[in-house]
Amino acid sequence: MSCICLGGVCIPYSAILPFLAYLVKWILEKLGLSRLWTGKKQSSTNSTNGCCKDGVCTLPPKIPATTPASDRKSPKSLILIESMDEFETIKKSSVSLDVPIIVDFTASWCKPCKKIAPFFEALSESYDAIFVKVDVDELDELATECKVSMMPTFVAFRGGEIVDSTAGAQEESLELLVKKISSKLV
């Protein structure tokens, strides 16, 4: 097999292109130009709360805090967080509504994350909480703040503070976390 040897390290030719791609991506992220790599446009907001994009709001419907938990409706979809501002807005909303947040820290390349994703979505339709997905490659600042060291990691917030977490693609431990922090919808 052909390779390039530098010092005591030999790199096969087939690994050079992926290494260069990773290096370019890392440089663009450090320069704040990661949108050139991903092709995503700079997020623009159409309202003052920082959660709406192109006229579609990603927050769950506003539920008065006086509404009993049994009468609340789940957002029926997962909220994808792409910025710290979006997360802070959702966190403030959850505090005012007295509704917990369950965050799924995931990555597009993570097979266990993909395996448990349908179960996480099913839980979002059954429990009174705000269910959020965060791609650690896109929002590593939040992952660092929540001390995420592996994927998938699920973190529960109540009152704007972390109250519990679990890691790994085990349905039982994820459901136990959700049951501890929120009530089941009828």
C-alpha cells in the first residue's frame, strides 16, 4: 500500500483527501465561515423572539401556565436548535410555562443516535415537555455547556436548570428520564 511517511507516522494516500476536507472544515469553523462548508444560509429571524425563520415558528404553541398538565398538547414535533439564542428563547419559554425541556444531543454520523431517534420522537408525542434536538457538530457551544461527552446524550431541564441526564441509546433509561421530569399526556 502506498503512503506518505512523516517522522514515525505513515499516512495512506487514500486518507489524504478526507484529512484535507476535515482540515478545511475546521479552518472555516474557526474563521466563522462554516456556512460556506454546509451551504446553510445565515439564520434570519422575522420576529423579535429569535425562533422564527421564514415565517415558520419553531416554538411550541404558547400554553397558559394555569392550564392543567392533562389538558396540554405536545408540540407533536421535535424542535431543532441551531443557535444559542434559539435555545435561550425556548428555555425562557419553558420556565414561564413551567414545562420541562428534554434535549437530545445527537450527530448526523452517529448510528446509535439514529437508532433511538424514532423512540425519542414517540416520547415527544406522549409526554408534556418540550423535546429538542441539538446537533453537536453544529452547536458545540451548548454541548460543552451541558458537559456532553458522548452521543446520544439526553439532558433534562426544569426551571432553566439541568436536573438530570442520561447517555447512550437505551430506551429504558431515556423513558425513565422523561417520566421523572414530565407527566404523560392523556
